[in-house]
Amino acid sequence: MKTRRWITLLTTGILATTLLIACSPKQESAEQPSMDSSSEVSISTSESSSDTEQSSFNADDYLTIDTSKITDFELSPMVKSAVGTYSGVVANSWSTKEYQVKINEDGTYFMLSRELFPRDEETILPKADPRPYLDSSNRQQSKQLETTIDGKLYEFSDFHFTRGVLVEKYGQLYFAPLNDQDIFPYLDQNGNLDFVKGILVSTLSYGTYDRVIDTTSDYEIFLTKTFDYSKTLPDPSPYFVIDSGKLTIDKVEVPKSSNVDSFLTTNLNNSFAKEKILKQIESANDVLQFARSKVPIDTYTIKALSDFSDVYTSDNQRINAKYAVTLKDEKHTLTAYDETEIYVYYEGTIYYGKELNGKFVLDGAI
């Protein structure tokens, strides 16, 4: 694992992303550095021997569900008529959700779901602030997280991804989930949703202080923590049923449709190939999206930093960053607390801090 941890880690609360109410609590002020001396440092990274030696780790064991390893699973002949993709909205008295489902010939399924918030004349709550991103020229852009389905406009926030198998029961097919993940709405430089990086951001910390995966050992731990599916067949959900080739969710039919996201139809071995995952931070926008997963910054003025000469650690060491963004809440912050924040990526870690007398002082890692 990474051995660079010379910056004092401050515990930061993970703020929930709420679609209709956005708030931006301030982080604690950075420590004031000693001003008696300064020196520029270059951070070195040590990797465990498992990163340099030949590994017997097989990503297929996690990214592909091997039904032969699932206790008590038996492929039903009914699956053949159910193979395909499905898409639809299920509304009831307590929620409105969109489901996209792909059913495979081996009896496995993938499912994307997201909660929808209707935006019509009866909606009394204001729209959420649009989500920020930086384009390829590092200009600040924003996008409203909304979609039109069957002529109706909805807002949305997080997605959810589930994998499992279909089991025959009572002459019908039921959905037995084997593992699942939340997906943060990660916007790329074109303002499009990136589900792969959204899963990377949403995955819980796996033993290091940051979530940036930049070594082989990090990658292996990420897969084992995120895609390790149950080998014991769980009880199927009573709300997802296929009968006579028709899928119903909570008694609402979700029809077959080719209108599903390409994430569902792309092999996970390709989506989460190691060479792609190890390049997850390739722009200032990537740093911004990681920061956005920690703090709601939808109303902030955001700039990509190109000159890193004024960036220091709290113990007065100048650092040589790779990418950085500065954030300033000019809409909500009182003048007395009108601070500029910074998020910096270097040597495989994203750090944050505050501006202090014209310098940026890093005081923690995300």
C-alpha cells in the first residue's frame, strides 16, 4: 500500500448529497504554518512487492459472475425467453424510480436504478443547483441533473448498480441480488455521466486514507471490496418478477427496450480494466468531481490552478502538484468567512486546504 502519509489527516464528515436542498458547511481552518523557512519537496511513493512481482490475482473472478460457484444455483430454462434489456419508470405512493435491466443467457442480470423527482406544475420545491464540471479547456460549466422520460421531466441524483442471478420459483423468475454499489453522478469534461468513475468515487475507503487507485495492489483491493459477489444464493426479492416473458417491478411492467445506458451492455472486464482504472485522475475536472463527492460545491466559483508555487503543506513544505482546483463560495459565504479552498492531486492522493495570506496550506486528505 502507499506509504506517503506525512500530512496530518483531519477527519472530514462525509456530507450527504441531497438533490433538493444543497448546503455547504465549511471545513475547519488550515493550521498556520511556521514562516521561518520553506523548501520545495518531491514526494516519493513506495509500493509493496506485490505491485512489482507477478501476481496471481485474476480480475475475472470479480468482474464476471461465475454461476458454477454459486451454491444451489440452477439455470432455469425460462431464462431463454427473458434475455434482453428492459427500461421503464415505476411510480408508487412513496417513490418514483427508473430501472434499466440487462438479462444474460447464463441467468445473470445487471440493473441500474435511480430515484426520480418529478418536475411539473405541481412541484413546489425549487430545482437543485446544477452540478459543476470543468471542460477540456478548464472552463467552469454546469449541468442540471434531469431527464425526460415518456414526455415527463424528472430530476435525479445518485444511481445504484446491482448484479445477481435469476431463480425459478412458483413457475416464475425472481431476482436474487449478489452484490451492489451506489454510483456517484460523476460528470466528465463533456458533462456526460461516467458510471465507472462514479463507482470509484462511491466505493468506501478500503484501508488507505484516499480513494485514488494508482497501484496494482490498490486495484486488486478495490475489486475485492467492490465486486466480491455472494457465493451463497440469497433469498430473491418478491418485488422483481418475470412471468410469461414480462418483467414487473412492484407490480408495474417494465417493458423490453434498447434504450439503456451502454454501461449495462459493456463487459465489466473492459469498463474496469486495470490500465483504465490506474488513470482515473487525468484532469483538473477529475479532482473537482472527487471534491464534489465530499462537499456540495454547486454554487462555488471554480478555477483550475496551473501555478503551484504557492501551495504548501501545514509543516511548511512546498509541493509540486499535478492538478489542482480552487473553490470559493461567493453566493452563500459571509464576508468574514469568505475563504478560498483548494483540492490538489499529487503522488496518488487528493489533499485539501485553505488560502492563508495568499498561500494555500494543505491540512488533510480525502
